[in-house]
Amino acid sequence: MRTELIPLPAFEDNYVWMLVRGGEALVVDPGDAAPVLAALDARALRLVGILVTHHHGDHVGGLDALRPRLQGPVFAPARERIAGEVTPVRDGDRATLLGIDFEVLDVPGHTAGHVAYYWPGDGADAPILFCGDTLFSAGCGRLFEGTPAQMHASLGKLSALPGGTRVCCAHEYTLSNLRFAQAVEPDSVDIADYRSRCEAKRRHGEPTLPSTIELERHVNPFLRCAVPAVAQAARTRDPGLPKADPAAADVLAVLREWKNQFR
């Protein structure tokens, strides 16, 4: 059965992702219940499950308001505290909803217990990754609770997924991330082309997401820390980096701090 993937805008720049099969739906990271309830009512859908990637309020704030409509489990990271009844999951577990078996991936860095949910797809649908705030299009999450080494390992795990995987990030940060990506790799044709396409989408009120893993490998500096041009940009930013073969996690640390201050 074919599935429908829908980004529901929330707050200023969040997306609550909804996946629909027949008359049933699941949602991912419902920080705000209002757009979810509106979509359920507009399409007469049953809410049969919720996937949570991490504990931040803009990802879990709508859970209580959705529980009266929920006819299934809330899957949430085992190593983070989420209020209410949840089914805890960790790396290697399966979260089954809508007849779909999602593989749970531990991806710490943004938070200590952050998880992602991956579905390899089937003959009708391309793979899907719900990655919360670990991976953004052309960016990654801030390191609030984790280390650069953890984030580098988490991004490496996601980058190794099939190239056609649809990357469903939780924020519309793509254009600001691409401006930074161009500062890191100013000569990249891939980044310039992607930025042009994303600017056109935003002018028409369309989301830039989902991206794909293959695209991110070409435009996302945080997935490209071993690329000589990216390492050189980081070394120019922080001359303390070794001149030859700096550790990729150290390059990521410089890039993330640079991005934190980038305007």
C-alpha cells in the first residue's frame, strides 16, 4: 500500500511529519498538537502512533493534547525522559506502525539520547529517515548535550544509508544552512545549484524538505569533514587544527562553532 508523506508546519520553522496509509496516520515529533489535529480532522484520519526523536519541547509539547486521539503507542528514546506513557526504544529496536517496521538508530550529539527512525521503503515507496535535529539539510543540530565525536559518528551512520533515502528533518533551516555551506565551500556548484532551487521553493511557499542522503553527501559540510576543501576551510577558521589530516571530528567541532556564530 502506498504511503503519503506530509510536512505539517508548526511554530516558526518546525515540521511535524505525518505519514498516512489508508485512513490511518502516524506523526513524528509533535511539538504542537494544533496542525496535527487539523490534518486529522480535515482528512478523517485515525492517529495510530507517534514517533519521538528527542526530549526538547518543540518536539514533544503536543503529546498531551494528542493522547485523547491516539489509538496506539508513543515510541520514544530510552535514554531520555519523556512525560507520559511511552514505549522506550534504542539502537537496533523496531518501531512498527502502519504496517511499517522502522529501524531505530541511536544518533547522540544534539541530545544525549537522540534517536532516528529509518524505513528502507518497498517497491512503491523510497526509504524514509526521520532524523529530528541530528541532521538538517546542509547542516546538523547544535551540540547541546553531546560531543563533536558523537555527532560525527551519528552523521556518519546516517550518511551511510542508501542515497535515495528521503531525509525528513524537523526544521526549515535549509537556506541559512546553505549560506554557511557556501562560506565553507564557495566554489561548490552543487551547493549553488541546490540553494537556487531551494530559494525558488521558498518563494512559492513550498518546503525545501525532504532532502535525500545522496544530496546531503554533496552539499552538507558536516557530512564532508574528510573532504580536503572542507578541512582547509576549518583550518583557516582555526589555525590550531593540524596542517595535515586533521581528525574529522575535530573539523566538525570547528565547523559547528563557526556555524553557531555565523550570520
